[in-house]
Amino acid sequence: MIDFLIQNWAELLVAFMAFAKVVVNLVPSEKPIQVWAWADILINAIVNDARKEKKD
């Protein structure tokens, strides 16, 4: 079990984040959405965007 978690931590983290985003968007309150937006900005600051813009 531990080997599975160690080998697949990135995929599990992405799956958890997707699930959490769905749950947050289903909550009628505005506060969880603001907290998720803050966490999303933090994650984007840590992880670079792999896409490159094309220069003409």
C-alpha cells in the first residue's frame, strides 16, 4: 500500500484536487470558493505551467 502511494503520489494529488474542486463548487456558500481560489493561486505559483506560448 505504501509503495503504491509513493509511486503514484502526483496522480493521487491531482485526483484529490479535482475532487475537492468539484465539492467546493457544489457548496452554495462563497467562502469555500474563495479559499479554493487562494489555494489554486498558491499551487500555480509553485508549479510552472508546462505550456509555452508560440511566438510568431
